[in-house]
Amino acid sequence: MDLPVQPPLAPMLAKAAPELPDAPEGAFWFEPKWDGFRCLVFRDGDEVVLGSRNDKPLTRYFPELLDPLRASLPERCVVDGEIVVAGPDGLDFDALQQRIHPAESRVNRLAAETPASFVAFDLVALGDEDLREVPLGERRRRLEAALAGAGSPVHLTPGTFDRAVAADWFSRFEGAGLDGVMAKAADGTYQPNKRAQLKVKHLRTADCVVAGFREHKNGDGPGSLMLGLYDDEGNLHHLGVASSFSVARRAELRDELAPYVAADLTDHPWGRWADAAAHATAEGGRLPGGQSRWNASKDLSFTPLRPDLVAEVAYERVDNGRFRHSARFQRWRPDRDPSSCTFEQLEVVPPVELSIALAGST
């Protein structure tokens, strides 16, 4: 492979922002934020390499994309984008996670059962040109020209300079499984591994039962609080964790949680975690409190807490009864009865057609 920008390459990143920037029209380019695997496509003739943000190639996991990328992209180029899997109700990150598997036979089977798509949103190199120092506005113009003949499953992300349109996308496209909206300086250069863009994501709060914790890898206190909500039958389901505590806060949490540590798992609502085989035979579902398929290799060990504590946490979205990302601890809620912490408080976003989000740029 002989390109002006060679793999591996760390992609340009984004930092969180509370809202869309309010700037003169034309200063920022807005795009939907796709919920998939970040991917840099390097093409040199028939040779195609799919690079990830952690320098590990994705090529072998998505064989069904290689020929469409050869058909849709210029002969020699580097394109930044996202690999996604579309389900009946929008993007399906759970199905996308399943695509990363060591067995070639399973990779090939899933390529047919849950085929992926590639959504392009930046052009890093074209022919012999390194475009990293070219302003985004010009890179976008050239990307549109380069993908003028592209066809599914290769797509060009919609984009707009209009903040009002971007705000509408922020609300409307969540139902298709998108994460939020990206804001990129129109005159910005491509800066690998730098948080030189903005991402505005959905944020909500929920009151959850804290029924356990996992020790931080440094052994200096709880690294994550294990969160649960009750269903209509009174089962406490594990739906994710709250994490990212400072060293000082971990020390405080150890003291705050100590009075609630359960002596054993016998009467704990998640005691059946000790029997991992039961989870494996749960007919495609999971036991209340059972581990997610997204984290099937995770250590099941945890310190159980009596389910008497309630915490308010901030979260972005819920997929298949789980927090899509780690939640963020806000405060303790001693005024809340743990039994009142049910799934009813979670906001369910109605699905919209993913084709709407892929309808093109404005």
C-alpha cells in the first residue's frame, strides 16, 4: 500500500459540549453523530484496509464491505467514517458488537445475517494528496465529489451549516439510533488524535438502586457502582454502571458504602450470578441482574450491597434495557424508596426510519 497517509492513523476526536455552538452561519458544519465503530478506510487499488481508532484493523470482521468500498471510493484515498449495522428500528449497536469474533466461520455467517454499512464523513487523502492541512469545508466538497457515485452500503453522511436544521436532527434522529450531533469548525484542519471537534449528546437522569460495586483496578476503592431497576414482577435488573470517579471520590465511596455491604449473596437479588451457566441457558434472554452480551467476557465478581441505596445518575440512552454507555453519578437520593425505582422512569424514544437520517446533506 502506497498512500500519502499510511495506516495506522489515529482519527481526529471530539470533546463533549452541552449544546450546539451559537456562531455565525458558515462557521460550523453539523453532522449526525453515528453510533458505530469509528473506521478509517485506506484504499490503494484493490487493497483495502479498515483501520480502527485503537490501531487494530477491522478488515477481517467486515468482509462484506470490501467490494462495495472498492466500487464506491476513489482508486486511491483515505476516508474517515463509521461502520454501523442497521436493524429494523434503526442502528443496532448490540448486533455490531457481535461482529467482532475470532472464528472466521462466525464472521462470515454474521456478515450475511447482519451486514454492515459504512458512513463516510471526512476525506483525509486523495490520490497523492495529503489533505490533513486542508480546511474542512474544502475536504467536504471533495468528499461529496468523490462519493458522487457511491451506493449502499456505502453512504455519505448528511451535513449542514444551518444550526436550526442540526437542532432538529438532534431531536429527530435519536429514534434511528444516532448519538447526537457533531459540530466541526468549517475552517478546521484534520488533527489526528486531537479533540478538535465538538459532540453534543443526549443526557437524561434516572434514580437507580445501587446493589453492588466493582473494585477499581488500582484497589483504592469502588471503581464502578452497579445500577439496577425493578420490573413489574419485583425483579431487580442490572442495567449498567456509574463510573469515572476520582481517587478522592473512590476513598469517600468506600466509607459511604461500607455500612451496606451484604455478608453473602444468598439473599441478594443478583445472587444467581454465581451460576453463570444459568445465564447461558436463558433462551436468548438474561437473568435479572445477569451480565449483558455486550460484556460477556467481563469478570462477574462484585461486592454485593443491600439494595437500600438510591443514586441519581445521568445517562445518554438505553438500548435493550441497558445503559448504552457508563452513567455518571449525580447524587445520593435518600428520599427515594428503592422499590419505586422502576423502568417506567426511563424515556423511550420512538424509532424513526434510518433512511431519513441518510437522506443526504442540506
